[in-house]
Amino acid sequence: MPVLWNPGAFSEQTTVGMVSEAAEAAKSLRLQLQYVEARRAEELERAFSDAVNWHSDALFEFPNPTFYENQKRLVDLAAQHPAR
């Protein structure tokens, strides 16, 4: 499952905690996480395209101010690439 994230958005401790908790949850669900990095709004389309190329049915996103500010764009990108 692709995970959209911005590794520079939070402190290293917070980021490590989120990654650790996501890995633990994925393991219990028998999912493999693939991290897709987007540090700026201009990178969202490329990141989403990368996730789509993995033929995933879902995308998880870590909380991030950039993603929040661009939530309409993320929804539009999801609508353009429905699950297969």
C-alpha cells in the first residue's frame, strides 16, 4: 500500500513514531507499505502517479500541512485514478 508522506514536515521523533506505528498496523493487516515522498504541492501529481503505477486500491497519507492545504487536489487526483 502506498503511503504519501513528507519526511521533513515533522520532527524526526514524530516521523519515526508515525512510520513505526504504520509498519506495525500494516504487519497486522498483512500489507506492505511503499513510501511516496511529496515535500511540496508541486510534487503531489508525480507522487500520486507513482502510487497509481503500483496498482494499489488505496493510498494512506500521513498528516501534513501541505496535504491538508491541497486536499481538493488530492481528491481530484484520486477521482482521476479509480481503484482497479
